[in-house]
Amino acid sequence: MAGPPSRSPAAWWRPLVACLLVAAFLPLLSGAAKVVTHLPGFDGPLPFYLETGYVGLDDEAGTELFYYFVESERNPSKDPLVLWLTGGPGCSAFSGFVYEVGPLNYKVVPYNGSLPQLISNPYSWTKLASLLFLDTPVGSGFSYARDPKEIEERRRPLINLKACDSGYINGNPITGSNIDYNFRVPYAHGFGIISDQLYEAAMKNCKGDYMNPDNKICGQVLQTIHGLIDEVLIEDKCDRIVPKPTNGDSGSRILSEEHIQLRKPPPEPSIECFRYMYHLCYFWANYNGTRDALGIREGAKHVAVEYVRKQGFAMAQRWIDELPL
């Protein structure tokens, strides 16, 4: 594959960021943009154009948002630009870059004390579009503010998706714990985890409420369904090792200082778990050579966060081609 182009495409994508970051109207674009041609753990030059840097939002508070920009590997001048924002709030966009839709993945092998290796993702959305991964809000990933109050308060959202004439997709949005949990039964049916007969029995006896069975038959049916779900969803058996502190019962994520950086390696999950990549990430992201390659500023800290990549790539293709998802 061809190596990265020598030019910087920032001139055409930065106006979009200016359009979206309406809270501060992008008063300054930090001069810390860096073209990354090599990354520790990846064999050879990167086969795509990668730029990283900081976008300055507030001089007084010293607010700086970190980004990863990857140019489309297909036709950059004609392909769309996708702005990727990871949820939480407080999860780094790095999760999208290396775990989900970005051009790289970790090579999943048992950790032996050496630097974890990176490999190309054959289902990267950069084969369809240019991707801009943004660490937002401030305090996420490598984004930071010199004034700690700016991180604690997070007074207003920085992104206004209605400000520009562009479409957007929500991936795994949280609509409410009751709604999400109750939908597990029709979800399991839609993906062939449970049979038509079992689903019909649930609908007949539970009458749409799959959280609070009010009769014996409904309870027995749900017990069978959840047993089948647990057999299929291996992730339920894997330890969660990403720090996700919560604020009260709201479920919103607050990253206080003690959570921003893991002080020791997280518990090592089974290599069969998706979260094993988080374990590898700890060693890779805390390697000084990695931070130097990405142009991370001194003192900036990182928290990272899954996908069925082949199906996700196909969905992205339909979305970009304006076909039904």
C-alpha cells in the first residue's frame, strides 16, 4: 500500500469543526498539529494519512481538545468527512480510532512484557470516508484545561449537530435503562438468539413487560431467554476493566483526577474477551514513545474505552451511499 501523502488536508476539514464547536466559535486553532507517519508497535510507515493535534477553545481556561484526523484511503477529495464522538461522556475518541471504526487494531496475543503490536483494520471506515476523532468534552482522552473548574463543571455542550447541514448516526445510544433492558427480548429474537415460538410465548404471557414478570409462565419464559442470551454474549462473562466512575444514580460519567489515569495495570481479563485490548492499551498508551509519536503534551492524560467490525463497515457503506441502514 502507498505511504501517507505529504500534504496536510487540514484546510478543508477544519471549517467543519469551526461550524460544530459553536460554544467557543473556535477562536484559535492550535499550532500543534502533527503529521504522524510511524507509530510504535506498527511495522513500517502508516499506510494512511494521520494528523493529530489540539484545538484551542478558551484562552482564559486554557481549554484544548485533542483530535486524530485520518484521511480517506479511497478518494479524499470526494469522500465525506465523518466526525466521530465517543460517548460516556468522558470516553476517549481513541476507542473509535483503535477499537471500533478506525484504521488500526491491537494484535491480540498474550502480553509478554514487550510493547503491544498494532495491525491494520480491514474494515476501517477510512476506506469509505475521512474520519475526525475528537476527544470531547474537555477532560476526555488527551483533551485538557489548565483551569480544573472547566473540567468539573462542563457547563454546556460544545457540539451543535444542527449547526451544519450534515447527517448523523447514534451508535448504541442510551435511551433509558428500563427501555434498553426491556428491548433485550425482541433484540434476541431479531438476531436469531431465540426462536419464534419462544418469542411468541414471551409476548403472550409477559404482554410487553420483560422486566417485571407478573405470572409464573412469563417468569419461566424469561429465565429461558436470558439463559440463551448469556450463552451467546461472551462479553457478559468478561470483567469490565475500564474506569467508569458514575455521578450518583444518573449514570453520567465524571472523570475526576484519580480516575483519569490508571496508576497500575488493570486486571488482566481472558484473552477471549474483547476487553483484553484494553489491557494491551494500558502498556501501549503509557509508553513514552507513543505519546511522542502522537504529539501528546506534557501532563495530558488518557482514558480509553467494541464492535462487530465487518457488519459495522457494511452499515457505514450503506449510510455514506444514502441507502437504508
